[in-house]
Amino acid sequence: MTLSDPPDTPRRLRHLISLEHLSAAQILHLLDRAERMREQWLADRHALGLLQGRAVVNLFFENSTRTRTSFDLAAKRLGADVINFDIANSSTSKGESLVDTLHTLEAMHCDAFVVRHKENGTAEFLARHVRGSASVVNAGDGNNAHPTQGLLDAFTIRRHRPDFAALRVLICGDILHSRVARSDIHALRTLGVGHLRVCAPANLLPAQDALPGCEIVEDFDAALDGVDVIVMLRLQKERMQQAQVPSEQAYYARYGLDARRLRIARPDCLVMHPGPINREVEIASAVADGAQSCILEQVSNGVFVRMAVLAELLGA
């Protein structure tokens, strides 16, 4: 049993490491909870107080704008104390191990650790070394998983297109290096999306067995035909080997989403992107800022989804 599997008894989830082994019922429960929190927050803009007296630590070993800020806001809107751990000025710079850092913070009665790290498996590793009752949330590990992004993408789609079985969804871009792609695929397959396509240059695709249930289409125009949702992905140059993409201009010519290409999809197709955006590399500004774009809505929804996750894991 993995760390995010449902336990044998009807207790809450202890950690959120991946969406791979969550059931449709568990995912829908989190989405429903996020919807209720969204409604309540937008109605009165007051902290919900569910995590009053709890402490949430953001342990980010990689740079982040959207994920770190939204976890910070989510915890505060639930009434928790938030510690944004300063890696550069911590004892890790003196050689303290990650596990010793975890146990030190646990000794201060911290209740949850939100972890982002460049190495695959770091969040799961820490979850296995928690000594007390604290929870670990994976905020992105290498190219492995980004479960709350997968949840917020599913949440955003559901608010516009609630019938997952009727949808055609396309994920396009740097699939090979994308933890978002993996978590989106896990979420959407579990929720029963009717047709799931992925599109990328051959050298930016993982092995086919890493894309279960997906149709792989290398030609972007063909992949766009008749889709209801497009999720564009960033070129992750920091994870690439040299020359995996000849040039940004050449990539945009073949895989950039512009107004002409968007017209190949359904007229009401949703355009999504987890950010940060490289404009005129994977997506045109006119599309990113256009009427069909849900990109900023994804950012907004991320706060409510992360509120739901923290409340669920901490039993609030």
C-alpha cells in the first residue's frame, strides 16, 4: 500500500504524495470540499478557523510563485500558522540532513510539511520518516508528481465541463519532464475522461508505458481536432539535456498554441496552463489572455483546492 492509498479503516488520508492510487470517490470528495470552501470564502472573506493552532511548514527546495503562495494563503485562510522555511539560511547549508531538519521541525510541534524538491521521491521519503502525526504534502518532486496541481486542474475543468466522460482532453508540450502531466493524467483517467491525448516531439515523450490510457499524437494540428480542453505545458529547460529543442522559434512553429490552431479545437474549448508561461514559445499571448483561457482561474482555484487538502489531511 502506498502512502496515499486509502487505509483499511475509514480514517482520513495521512499524506498526499501522488494521485496515482486515489479512487475517484476520494478525488471527488476533495473537489467537493474545495467547492464548498470556495463558496464560503468568496461569500465573506473570513478565515474559516478549521486549523486554528496548527502549524504548516512550506519546505521549498525549488523556486515557486503559484504553488508556494497558494499553500501559504490556503493555510492562513484556514487559520493555521505558516512557516516559510528559508532553505538558504537554514542549517541544511551547514550539512544538516533532510531527515534531521524534518525531525527538528517536528519537535517544535509542526503539523504539516508542504515539500517541493528537484529529486523524485523526496516527499515520500520524508513521509516515511515522520515520527509523529504530522502530514506531508507533495508540492512537486522532480518530474514525478504534483498532486495538488492535478486536483486543481480537474477542479477547474469540472466547473466548466462537469461530465468528464464526454470530454476530449489534450495535454501538449514537454511531457517527459512534467510532473504536472503525470498528475493530470492520473486525475483525469481516474475521473473517467472519455478521450485523453498527449502531444509532444518524440524526444519530449516518456516511454509509452508511462502514459497509460493516452493516445499519443505527434502532430499538433491533428491532436487539436475536436478537443474540449487543452492543457499546455512549459518547456522545462532546467531539466533538459542540451539541444533537446533546437530553438524556441522552431518549437513554437510546431507546437505553439496560437489563434489559428485554437480554431481547430471545439469553439468553446478551454485553454489551460500550469504556469509559468513562456509567451510565444508554447502559447501566444492572444490565446493566454483570450476569452477561452482559464489560466488565471486555475491559479485562483489552486488556493481552494489546497485549503481542502490541508483540512482533509489534518482532520479538520
